[in-house]
Amino acid sequence: MPQHQWLDGALIVLMAVGLIGTLYHRIHLGFGIGDRAIQLVGICLVIPSILILGLEDKITKENMGTILGAIIGYVLSGIGSPDVKPKGKNSEKDETEKEGRAGPPQARG
């Protein structure tokens, strides 16, 4: 029998709300499922699972802290990076074509 029934239940509800809420929001508003949505769903499923396993003594407290620290570090490391796709090697060519010139100005001599 679980030791912390009310806490386990709350974490399971959090998992369901995170998964269903994110998918409903992304699909209903027409955004699609992107990288950040997948990260959010993963976090909503993994962190409560680790907490439940730790509270029920299925994993040690030290392991739980290590796993949660790694997950939180991974998530927070991506906060400052923009969601912009990296430009290809033809990016200068594309920009000059948009401006209406064929390339850099040439010197007359």
C-alpha cells in the first residue's frame, strides 16, 4: 500500500493535466506539437514519476536528487536559447537576393 496516497494522487493528476492540457492547447489553437511542447510534456511526466518512486522508497533519496538535478539542469539550460532554426551555408546568398542585388559590390578599376 502506498505510503503517501494523497501526494501520489496529486502527482498523477498533475501528470494527466500537464499532458492533456498541453496537447489540447497546442492542437486547439493550431500551433502544432513543437520542441518546447514535447519538453513540457516530458517534464510533466518524468518529474512526478521520479517523485513518486522516491517517496515510495523504490529509489534512494540520493538517486532521486541526482535525477531531478539532471532534469532541471537540462530544462533550465535551454531557457536562454531562441527557437530559431540555424541558417544554412547559403544564408548570405539568400539575404542578397532578397535585397535585389546579385552579390557584394565590386570595385571598378
